[in-house]
Amino acid sequence: MIFNLSQEVQNLHQNGHGADGVKRATLHRNDGAIYVLLAMDAGSHMREHQAKAWVSVQCLEGEVLFPVENQEHVLHPGEMLLLEPGQRHSLSAKVQSALLLTLVKSDSDE
């Protein structure tokens, strides 16, 4: 499987549907992982939440403020953040941004 992420991001920004300026598209799902593309409008925000899975967050475009527990990170294109299962986090796009999330089932989910 090959995905043209630049094209997918452009399409999601232009045609995607989502609440509060955050648009989501699941690119692929299998038994062990889910691959999700997020397109965020400038100033959009996702409130604090957590996932049961390991999560890698790759910044494809823009600049995203990413508080994790009590530490703030700013992701830029080409950077990746890795979250352990259960880590509380939120995110805010400083400018129009796109992220690729990979949620990987943890051993405790089996």
C-alpha cells in the first residue's frame, strides 16, 4: 500500500469534515495498528485525552503545540512524538497543520 500523504493532507484540508477545525481520516486499520491523518485549521484545539495504545505523532506540516502531562512540546514538520498508553495529552495548531497518528496495540490489550 502506498499513500501520497501530501495529496491526502491537501484533500483533507479542502474536503474533510470535522468538529472545531480538526478533520480526521483513517488511512488504514489492521489487527495491530490504526493509521490516522489529522488536518487542523490554525487555532484549532483538541482537549486533553488519552489512548489505550502506543501512539506515534508525526508532524507533516505546520506547527502544533502538544502538552503531554506537565510538559509542553512543539512539533514541526519532520518531528515525531511517541506516547505511551494512557499518557494524557492535548494539542493546538498554531498554524494550519497536519499530523499522521499511528496507534499501535499494546501487549496489555491482548
